[in-house]
Amino acid sequence: MGRTFWILCGLSLVLLLIGTYEAIFVAPVEATMGSIYRIFYWHVPINISAEIFPYVNLLASVAFLFTRHTKPALASKLDALALATAEVTVLYVSLGLITGMIWARPVWGIWWTWDERLTSFLLLFLLYVSYLLVRQFSSNQSAIIAAVLSVFAGIDVPIVFMSIRWWRTQHPAPVLTGDGSLDRTMWPAFLLNMAAWFFWGCWLVWARYALAVREQEVEESIALNVVEA
Amino acid sequence: MEPTLNNMHFLWAAYLIVAIANIGFVWRLKKRWNALRTKEDHSPVQTRE
């Protein structure tokens, strides 16, 4: 791994430490919810990142589908990138769902409701779990089937994003841009955590991508040795 | 206005679950790297650098 890889890792961890400190000890207490609202400082950045990585997955998958016959070496790398972003998306979406439920229990009195935001986000989770299951258990066509599946998962992302704008949901309206905008004293903690969780996610994608590329190389090498033997 | 809710244990639970999940993800990656290295050591393969 190169130097930039470890710098990104260190930067993410430092930002996470500072961001968490800001979120717990510096950011003001919310007027009605008290300190439980501080889940927001991890929940929202994780969810925003969870809506960015699927697009990287979508672009890599579409590019893979178009290059798999003409440029197989590039297609293998794109496939590795798609796999890496899918795994990190599953991690982030599941954490978004869990932190949301933990916040909802004391604030709403329920763990879950089938409103548009929650349901579309659960669907995104299920689509990417399906993507990984296809990769894991399907035979020789798994990369192609998964790439096609990622197109459908990509369609769900704007629905997740717009759900709290299109419909009246139990989920809070947009707090970053909507009428109930975030208080200016809360922005530093939010921005620090946003940067931290996004960079950390990028680092995880990078690490998983490097592993996938190395796995491809080892498999290729073993196959060549078998042919030569 | 006074906060009506102050469930700190929910907050700590959320932060703890997120931290454990991420550490678990990194640990799994590390384990797979190690397994791959062992596989490379035990088979006559040459990888591109």
C-alpha cells in the first residue's frame, strides 16, 4: 500500500476522534430531544456517504459491462471497484438503519415505521445484500448479473434522497437545507463528522479494492500455472 | 425549553455498534489479506506489482 493510503487512514481516524469529541462534548444540547439527538452527527454523515458509494458502484458496473470484451484488464479493475463499493455500501446502509432505529425508539416511541424514507432505504440495503449474494454464490456470470443489479440499486438512491421531499414522512424533513435548518453552532461538529465518515468510507473502499485486485491476480496466476502444467 | 428526553444509553449504544461494526469490517479485511498471503506462499504464483 502506498503512502497516500495510510495518510487517508490517519486523516480519517483523526477527524473521527475530533468529530466525535465535538459531537458529544461541544455541540449544544437540542431543545426538545436532549442529548439523544447527537446520534445525528454519525447517522446523517453515514447515510449521506451511503448514498454516494452506490453511484461509484453504478458507474464502475456500467463501465465494466461496456469494457469487459474490449479491455478485460480495465474491466477486472472496475469489477473490483464495484465489489468494494458494494461491501462498504452494505456496511454504511446497515449502520444508517441501525442508528436511525436507536434514535427512533426514544424519540418516536417505536423502533421502525414503514414510511417512504425508511422503506426505500431498507430496499437499498436489500438490493446490495442481493448484489453480494449474487457475487458470492452465482457461478461464472456473477459479475455481469451483479453489474445489472447495481443499475436497479442506483435507481433507488434518488428515491431515498427525495423521499422526505416528495412525501410527508414520519422521518424528519431535511435538516441541512429545509425550513428547520441546523443551528449554526451545530455545523462544525456535523461537517467534521461528514468529512470523517466520507474519508473513512473511501479508505475502506480502497482497502477492499486492493484486496479484490490481489485476489484476481492470485486466481489468474493459479489458473495460468494449471494451464502450463 | 427543557429537553423531554435524555436517553444517553441509546446514544452510547449507537456509537458503540457503529464502532464495533467498522472495527469488524477492518478485521475481516486484514484476515482475508493474511489468508491470501498464505495462499500465495503455498502456491507457485507470481503476481503483478
